[in-house]
Amino acid sequence: MDLSYSPEESAFRDEVRAFLAENLPAEISDKVARGVELDKAEMERWHAILNSRGWLAGAWPKAFGGQGWGPVEEHIFDEECALADAPRIVPFGVKMLGPVLMAFGTPEQQAEYLPRILDGTDWWCQGYSEPGAGSDLASLKTRADRDGGDFVINGQKTWTTLGQHADRIFCLVRTKFEGKPQEGISFILIDLDTPGIEMRPIRLIEGGYEVNEVFFTDVRVPASRLVGEENQGWTIAKYLLGHERTNIAGVGDSTQAFARLKSVARTVTRNGKRLIDSPLFAARVAEVEAELEAMKITNMRMLSRAAEGGKLTGEPSMLKVKSTVIRQAINDLARRALGPAAAPFPSEDVEGNLAIAPEGYGMAAANYFNNRKISIYGGSNEIQRNILAKGMMG
């Protein structure tokens, strides 16, 4: 198994770097570097820049408006974007719904929705989790009852990321109530301006607002919005979650965050000594670095196997677990490194310390709290470990 880049892949990396250097708006990359939340207009602006180059959905087949990138090219692009402090592509339309429609959607659905994802006409969000159905997704209760040519939907979804910006939502709903729970779930597309839908914000512990809860009361949706067959939703959900878990890995994001951590640790002093020279802190940094390098190798092995047409079984779950644990460890070390200066709104007596971390570590505490969620969404790490135990260890 060759884990090095080919000359063609290295040339593609250089092409991506040159594109980012020329086209990534400085004011956007500055906000990303400082950990400041982007507004919808800024995210849409970056999507439009990528789409004009054909790189918003580079992994999509050319027939659907993509570049037909393989997994290695997609990884290179994502990594270089992270290292350049480019915003991550909002995944719900491009990396989640798009592949689902290509695999399970009708030609009419593909023709209607895929171009609108690329040109920014539609902004999608995801309706999976419910108050009593998160990691145990098969226990979801939101129901869709058939009424002539429509489904009538009642229920609630929660943790709907960026739903405040969205105009459409793809949902898992229950369409059969007997038999195994997994056999009664369907996948349906819903316009958020349909009567009977209410979206309420959820304020997070660090003060941010990026998730919501959504209520459906007698919401009528045409049956033509069903993706795949009725009661095929569990199969579609597993397919989509495979894409989501791979996307969560964020090797480039962790690499960039770790580089910043080491820079801060070399600058911050405690009792006249650099923090990086503290044996305990340095040992923890070295431990995380070793785990990060091992994850990079695992990621390259997975990419190599996928590029050769090999089947991936537990690798997405393995990457999801390790990547989120590593990212949380980096966030924790950054918070510890800056102490009081890690707060989003430090008091005046520590504000001067922010000069040692101009690239966003003034948000270190907020990032620490916000990223507690990454080991939960996309299937909690406990569930992923169960998948690995059953699927790879017998």
C-alpha cells in the first residue's frame, strides 16, 4: 500500500494552494483563524467562489456538476483549505444530501435539487436527532402518515445545525409502526416555509447559536419528496452517516489547530519558563502529536484503499472516534495554555495576553466547550466503538 502522493496528486496540491492564495478573501480567513463565527452571507460568498472554479462539490461526478475527484484529491483539498484558514464547506447539501440523491433519488429529484445546491439557491439542514432519539436513532418518533398524494408530518427534531439559515430540511420520519423499528423509517425532503413548521434557537453553553429545535404540526408534504422507497430510510441514513463520519475526521483542521497550540506553548511563560519547557505540559503535547500522526497514517491507509476500490468497513467509525478525541485534547491544551486569556471576553488585566495568540486563541475556551459535541454527533463515540467491536472483532 503506497501512502505517498503521486506526482499528479502533488501537482493538484500545488494547484489548490495557489487557488486559495489568490481567491480566499482575507477578511474571511482572518475570522476563521480567530475562531469567529461566519454569517450566512460570508459562507455563501465562499461557496460561490468555490463553485465558480467547480470545486464546491469536487467529489461529485462530472455529470452532476462536480470534478469526479477521488478520495485522495478530496482529502488534499480539505486539508489545504484547513491549513489556509478557509471555511469548511457547509456539508448538509454538498456532502450529505447530494450523494444521497445521486444514489437513491429519482432523475427528477436529481435534476431539481442538485443544481440548486451548487448555485446556492437552496440551503439545507438535517433532521435526524430527536429529544429521545440521538445515538439510538431507530427510536425516532416523528411520524409521516400517508393522506392521498401527501404525507402529513408531526413530531420534533433537535440539534438542527444552522437551521436558522436553511430553507429546506431532509428528515428521517416514521412511516410504519409495526415490526423492527429500523424497517419503518423513510427519508423525506421538506420546505421549511410549509405551514405548521416552527424553528426555535438553542443557545449553547459558550454563548453561540448554531443549533435549533424544529416542530412539525400537521405539515403536508407531497409524496414526490420521498427519497428512495417508503421504509428504506434506515438504509439511506446509514449511507449518509458514512459520509458524515468521514467528513467529521477533519485531519487538516486538527493539524492546523495543533500547529497553533505549539506556537502558543512556545510563547506563553509561567514563572519565567516557556510552557513548552514544562515537563508535564510537554509530555501531553507529545502524546497528542503522536496520536495525530498515527491518525494521519490511518487516514492515508483508508484513502489508499478507497482509491483502489476497496471496501471500507469500520474505518470511518475508527477515524470518527480518534479524530474527535484528538481535537478535544488539542482544545483542552489550548485552554490550559492561555488560562484566563482563553475566555471570549477576557477582563482587562489579562487582555494583553491575547497578543501572544493573534490567530484565535482568545476563543480557546469557547472552542473547548463547543467541540464537546463532536464526539456525540454523527453517531456518538460509544456507538462507534460498539460498531467496531461487532464489525471488526467478531
